[in-house]
Amino acid sequence: MYGKVSIIMPNYNCGKFLQETINSVLNQTYRNWELLIVDDCSTDNSVEVIRSFCDKDERIKLFVNEKNSGAAASRNLAMREATGKWIAFLDSDDLWLAEKLEKQLAFMADNGYRFSYTSYEHVDEQTEKLNIKVIGPKVLSKRKMFHYCYPGCLTVMYDCSDIGTVQIPDEIANGENDYAIWLKVVKFYKCYYLSEILALYRVRNASLSHKSSKLKLTKNQYKLFRVSEKRNPVRAFFCVLRILFYGFWKKVKYVKKIKLKV
């Protein structure tokens, strides 16, 4: 009805989460999709787990990098191999609710939108809910998207039929390469917000966000604007300052405690 969705999934050593993540795709009520998984030379049982799913469902496709190359290169490869009208993103430790694709596609089709994101909820490594949800602005123009990376990667979908294949520099660091994609897509379409929790973001003790210092993250953001967006050093520096301000604003306005029902 809406066309095929190509789901982009980079993976590195997420073997213990992959089964649950892939099952959340298999459980989608919207069935016209392909899942493109790029393994970045994992040292755990990731490839074995993925292949067991590929053997059972031809919509699931595995690609393996020749060398460890990072999430940006892995996403680039998956997007080059994509054959769908729509591009969606799901990291290999996160989850979708069963109606995620169906509801988001209907939201976009009914309103004529080409680029969208949704709310999501935090869970821990055991998939226990942490009672935190992340929402966002109703509309993200190019200007507002450059202020801050509001969309959660696991919630984003866009129509690639007239953009073509989006590619970003391979050297963009993990944690910033999804933002690099949004900054390119928003030059074509505004991004619209579906105010419904349709995905679960896994908070991990060993994740990049826990390991990296603020200084390292700031350097990665600077590189994003210098390399991917080709800003001069002064403009790139001010882009980073702006991100620091709006990052604080996001935590205040868009990260919410979920009130438990008594």
C-alpha cells in the first residue's frame, strides 16, 4: 500500500540483543519491508544470530564489512543496498513496537509528509522500562534541525524516492553519524513529529554515551559540521556552542518522566 521500507541496521557486538531486536521487526503489522544488517567485524556471536534469521526470512539480508569501519560506513553500505521507497533506522540493540511502521507510514501518507520521527521510551539492558519518554518539536525545519539532533535514530523514516542515496563521510564518529544523515535529508523535506511512543531505546552501561567524555563528544560534533557539512572553523565552532545550549533545552522540555498509573 505504502511501498517497501528499507530498514538500516548497523551492528557491532550486539549478539545478546539481536534476537529481540530482529523479532521486533518480524512482529511488525506492516509486512512490506527489508532489513539490511551490516556487521562491523563483530567478535561475538552476532553473525551467527543474524544468519539464523536470514535462513528463515529472505527479507533479512546480512552484509559484513571487510574491516572494522564504524557505524557511518555501515549505514552508508546499507543505504547503498536499499531497494525500498522508504528508509527507516533501527540500531541492533533497540526495539520497535509492533505497529511502528504501519502507524508512521499512515501518519506520513495522510499528511503528505516525507520525513518524520516519533516519541520513544527508555528501557534497560533487560528491557525493563525506565519510565522515561523522549518527545520533540512538532516540526523540524532545516534551521531547527541544525540547532540540535532532536529525532531518536530508532524513530526516523524518510522518503528516498527523489532524494536518491544519502551518504555521509565514513569518518563521522559513532553517535553523530545519524545526525549527519538528518542534516542532509532536512535540506529536502521538513521533519514532522508523530506524538506516540513507537520505539524502545536501550540504555546500556557500555554504550558510547556512557563511555565518552563531554570533550570527546564536542570534538565529534565539531568534526560533523567541519567535514560532513563543510562549515568553516568559526561556523563549526558556533554550531557546537548552539548544540550545547539546545541539548540542555531538550533535556528540560522534551525528556519526560512517565507518570505511573496507580
